[in-house]
Amino acid sequence: MVKDAKKFKFNIIDVIIILFIILAAAGIIIRYDLAEDINFGATGEEFDIEFMVLDIQRGTEDYIQAGVKFYITIESIFIGEVIDIIDVRDAVDYVQTVDGDLVISSLPERVDVTGVMRSRGRTTKDGVMLNGNIFVTANTMHFIHTGKREVWITVTNVQPVG
């Protein structure tokens, strides 16, 4: 009794399944490669972002000096490095008198810091996108940290470098 060896034959369904697997793998590779080229991994141009840190304790401005790196969000995404501190001045507040007039009042032991950080991002029609998901333009506020200090910065100007 001789058993006939079964021969494996490809039918059209097997060919279609293998073709779909190959196309799916190629699609995944192309998608991530194109996404990297088009958007998500693109670092874009260099920008100088002028910022203000208002009303911080005197002495803590030493944590915001040239060379300090700024990180944003809980994930600590790097957004830029301070390249210059333009001004450190006494913080002021505007107080309304009983007559309704506004009077400038200095805040003892508080300072305002103005500086410039260098960052990389992509230009959009309304501003700059850093890391593909952080929108920066004049008058936006961002909660950042340096590793030693957490502060709110207000962006006052965004200029491309060069």
C-alpha cells in the first residue's frame, strides 16, 4: 500500500491573501516613510522666539539664562534653548484706586524676564508648529520647565532665523 503524497497547490485565494499581506506591509512602510518626510519627523526651520516670564521671585531668574533648555508638557518635550536674556526688571502691577484710576505699583522681590530662545519648527499659515503638535505664535502662553524651574512664558514674537 503506497500512499500518494499530497501535493500542495496554490489556488487563487492563496495568491490573493499573500498579495494583500505584501501590499499591507508595503503600505505601512510607505506611510511611515512619507509621514516622516512630510510632517511628523520634520524639524523644519530655525526660529527665534522672544518670550516674557512675568512676576517671578527675585533670584529665580538665574534659572533662566542663556544655554538653558526649555521643555514643555508632562512628557518633557524639548522646544528650544535660551540664547539671550534681553531684560530683567522689577515686576509691576496695575492697581485700581477708589476713584477708578490705574496706578503702577512695584512688586517687591519680584521680577519680569524677557529673553529669546532658539527653536525648530514648521511654518503654518497662523504661526509655527513645534514638534508637530505645539502651536506657537505671538500672545500664546506655555507652561515650560527647565529641569529646575517651572514657569509660564508668554510668547511676544516669533521670527525665522536668517
